[in-house]
Amino acid sequence: MQMPQPDASILARKDRLVAQLQAILPEGCVIYDERETKAYECDALSVYRCPPLCAVLPETTEQVAAVMKLCHAEGVPVVPRGAGTSLAGGALPTADSVILGVARMNDVLDTDYPNRVIKVQTGRTNLSVTGAVEEDGFFYAPDPSSQLACAIAGNIAMNSGGAHCLKYGVTTNNLMGVTMVMADGEIVEIGGAHLDAGGLDLLGLICGSEGQLGIVTEATLRILAKPEGARPVLIGYDTNEIAGQCVSDIIKSGILPVAIEFMDRPCIRATEAFAGAGYPDCEALLIIEVEGSEAEIQDQLDRIITIARRHNPVELRESGSEEESARIWLGRKSAFGAMGQINDYMCLDGTIPVSELPLVLRRIGEMSQEYGLDVGNVFHAGDGNMHPLILFDANKPGDLEKCEAFGADILKLCVEVGGCLTGEHGVGVEKRDLMGAQYTDADLEVQLGVKDVFDPKWLLNPAKVFPLSTTEGRRA
């Protein structure tokens, strides 16, 4: 993977830039020592690294605006960073860039229960949004697996989802308004604490824009009343294809579970060794959760179990207590950490029509044999958001390149069957050169034109999303 060469003139004036940033930010908010900036040289896609020029950690929207105004005037690229959990290289810096982290911007600004909204600074972690309202009987629905650490800023940038997105949607379905700092430092308000905003749907444009259009510093989020109850059922099958067909049949029946999660044998074994959740020895595992009143829960589970039994499961276990429910979910929530103990891995997130699950799972298995690399599948099966984890050895010459080629073929397959390159991780640098597999040149040109309007100097989050060949000459 190639990154653009740094602007030598900016590197040469690092000391002056650092002094300028220190003059507009509180003490300790500018990090420039090479030993300390190493913490910012990559995100969770750690196979790619590049030290930034420096990093800044503002505490208010006004401070963010001051930084953006300075960098815009000086022609310095800015890379927005939430908690650094991006799995697509979304926060990877360039050598001439300033990392702008929002980690210190984590306050709850307003809570409005009658209208079911909460306003937070975007450095606040996903799970802590629910933490701020759960004692009053509310929760924030999007729940990515990294929710303990990931920031709302990154959730908005990548339009993150999570296990419960099947029923409640992803970030865009739960985002009502933002405060955003433009590339030149102007502060704008988009949307707000109401059902819909007049005019163009700029909020829909911002959510999922991967830091290309502005820095979102505050967000108004939808919160929901907690359901009366929830209960999962665990179902094991002999093959991935049968499990995939079961998911397709459940969705086709019109039942809407709150979550349908899938794990295959490599993930099952890894999570058992890691977390000891008590999963059965099988090729594929489904965790299906429903919620509502006790009568609603039982009705939905009865219908799901009827469908599941048609496919001859090797095990079917309905939770009978909160403790058992927690154990059923324990392995799924531990899957990424468990796989990381086995080997280096690259996690993809192509999305496909649910009806294509059996075909895609079979082809991934065949490609695994062709490339000679193991792959574990753990994903949100209900909405077809695939998360194949390709295992490789980062210290073995050629293994990373083989892994990248394997991943590219999986993502192309997702597009071929009617899906898309990314469901919630974003394009970042990982899928940048695959954009042509999903979009025509005309499609890309329209997207580039939007970027031109919001960021005419092309200083925001450089070298991401768009193939480098399409962006040459656009940076002022």
C-alpha cells in the first residue's frame, strides 16, 4: 500500500507549527515528541504505520475551530481521530499531517428524556452514552463490538452498527444532529433535536463521510426506552451453508429479531479457549436474540425455533436466565480478541444480501484453500454484514500481500452478489483501491466533487477513501 509523499516544506517548519498550536491550545494539548507521537502512528489496522507531524487534543469546539483555521491557513493536512479503533486505517496519518484527537471532548451536554435525545461531545465512548441514561430506563442502540472503547466521533465517521443493528439500525438511524467544524475553521450546526431538518439532507451526507468533510465535535443522538426483556437462543449447525440458509429463512418469514450473529468453527474454537462460554462443537453457530414482553419473546422464539429445527441443528439452546444469556453472548463479544491470540488478522466488513449468505460463505471457504490462509467468520448475519477474519503472519515475507489479495477478492465477491465494500468499518486506506469495483468513474467524480465543496484544499484526512490516482492534483 502506498501513501503520498510528505510535503517537505511543512516538515521543515514543524517547530514553528508546534509553537503556533501551543499558542492557541491549553498546556499539554500538543504532542510533538517523536516518542509520544508513536501512539498515533496507526489505528487498529496496525499493519500500516506512519508517524504524524504532531498530535493535538483540544477540549472544546472552539479550540478545534482554532486548530482548523490555523492548519487551513498554513496548508497543513489534518487527520481526525476518535479512539483509534478503526479497522480500515481511517485514522492513519501522513508524515506531514496533524492528528486531531477528540478524546478529551467527552462530556454529556444535555439530556432530554421527553424528546428522547441526548447531546454529547463526540470523544465520549459509545457504551458510556448508554451509561449516562440507563438508570433512567433508556439506552443508545448502536453497539459495535468495540463499544467499550470506540468514540461517537468514529461511529459517525464510519456509520458504525453492531449486533443489534438488525432492529435498531446503524448510526445514521440514531443520529439527529451535529456540530461540525469545517476545514477552514467555520462552526456549523446540522440537524438537531427534532425528527427531521428542512432543506438538503446534509446530516445523511456527514454520517459515514470518514472525516473527509469536517470535524464533528458534538452530536445529538436518539435514545430509546429499554425493552421489558430480551432473550437469546443459541443454534449449532453442521455447515456454514446450512446456518446461512437458516438466517435467510428467518428473515424471509417476516420475524424481526433484535440480533442474529454468526460464528464458524475457527471462531467457536478460539472463543472457547479464550472465554469458555460453553459453545457446542459444531461448524457454525447462530446467536439469535428477541426482545419485548414475555409473551412477545416466547412467541418470536417459538417461531424461530420451528424454522431452525427444519435445518436439523446439532444443538439448540434457549436461554433460561440472565446468567445464561450473558454466557451465550460472552463468546461473541470476545471473538475479535480471541482470534488475535491465534495470529495476526485482517478483519473485513463487506455487506451482502442475506439470501446470498450460503453462496458467499462457501466461496470464502474455497478461497481460503486457494490462498492457503485460514479465515474465521463472525458477523452480523441478520443484515448480511460480513466480518471474515483472515489470519496471516505479519513477520512472514509475502503473507501480508497474500492476505490483502484474499481480502480484495472477498470484497469483490460481496459487490458481485449485490452487496457493497463496507458495512460499518469504512473505506479508509484498506478499501481505497477497490472503490472502482463498486463505483463507476462518473460515480467517483460526483463524490470527489462533494469533497471539493467541503474541503477545497483537500487537507482533511488525506489519502483515504478515494484511489490516489483520482485525487492527484486536487490538493492545493
